[in-house]
Amino acid sequence: MKRGYISLILMVLGWSVGLISCGKQQPEAEEAENVVAKQMLQGIWLNEETDMPFMRVEGDSLFYPDAENLPSSFYIKHDTFFVVGADTIPYPIELQTQERFHFMEFGNNIITLYHSDNEDDANFFQAAKEPLPIVTERIEKDSVVMYDGKRYRGYVFVNPSKMKVIRTSIGPSGMLVDNVYYDNVIHICVYTGATELYGKDVTKRDFADVIPADFLETSILADMDFVGVDGEGYHYQALVGDPESSASAAYLLNLTIGNDRQLRISVAD
């Protein structure tokens, strides 16, 4: 009897544990990306209302008909089209076929696109102009110049910082595209032999007197070069611009460290 009693207890306990285990809610697996939908989206898409190019999809990148606009990444899960930026923006998909792509943007407005079969539409997506340099790790540069019989060495250290610059732009037909960039702190110094003649950490705020405030707010200090020495002092050139624009649209600035060791800044001609 004792043996049978113990067996009965074990059976009851096992049944109870089984109930608890079966009743325990398991975490849901993360929804996989819809690779079939992404593949269907490849190519150039035109706006049904205007018959104008809206976007070109290549891999997981979106390109817009604007040479100044850098590509954005995207993915599709279930019935939603996600554009990735500083925030990931969801756009519910209303219809997707090989030839049609309809999705909902802000204000419940439906964007209706159709797939292009005209090779000439690729001309709307020209190669972007030379982009502004985006630095992700420390860069060191040095140059040697001779002046008045002396050898000068100018250094540039481009250091990525944690200072964020968020660019929010409106793409075709109101698509919101956010990207986050990190500004740089650039250390410059000039030596002759082992003697430091000048040294300074430069940030974009040093250009507040020569660059409009609204432009400066959405810009980064992208690059710096040591360009020479003369009777006026030591010369550098800096590049400050919108990280989503081209280098040709950025400010090129002259920095001169005079014989009084004061830094003077002006916009280059």
C-alpha cells in the first residue's frame, strides 16, 4: 500500500506540473521580414496621380528622384512598410502586387504607385554629387610645409562625438525620412620641430559668426585640412554642411591663426 500511495502522489504531482507548464505563456517569436514583398518592390515606382517617378528600390535601399538625397533603408513585415531613420516610421500597406503598391502615409492619405517599365525613368535617379564626408572613426592627417627656411607640420585629428544632428526631411508626396548623424570635434595643431606653436579643439559652434544659425543647427563639421604658412600665420580650411546634402553645397571656411595666436574665420571665396 505504501508503495502504491507514493506512486499515486508522484502521478498527481507530475500531472499538476504538466498543467502549470502547459499553461505557461511562451514568448512570441519575432515576426520575420517579408522577403517576398521586398523582392516585389524592387525597381522604379511612379506616382499614379502625376505619372512622375516616386522612388527607386534597390536591395533594402530607397532612392528618391533627387541627386542631393541620400538613400534610406527599409523593410516589410506582414502588411507594413517600415522606413528606417532616427525613428523607424511604419506605413500600412493597402495593396501590393507586381505592378501596384499602395500604402498609407500620415493623415490617412493613400499613396498609389505603379511599377515603371520605361528605361528612361532611370534618368531621374542620377548618381549623387560627391557626398559630404561622414566620419565614423578617428581620422589623423598631417602635412609638412616650408616657409622662410623653417619646416612646419600641421596636424588634423577628426574625432566623432556623441553630439547628434537629426535630419528630418519630407520625401516625395510627404514621406517622412529621419536620419541621425554625429558631429565631429576636430583638433588642430601646428609644430616646428618638437615645439607646439598652436593647438585647439574646433567645433561647428566656432563658426556661428559666419554661418546662419538655422543652417548651422542641422549641419556637421565634416572635415579640416592644413593648407599652409605665410606671413599672416598658419592656415586651415574647414568644411561645414548638411550631412544629407553634397560637399558642393557645404560652407568652405578659411581659418587663420595669426602671429598673435588668435583664430580668425572667414568664408572662402
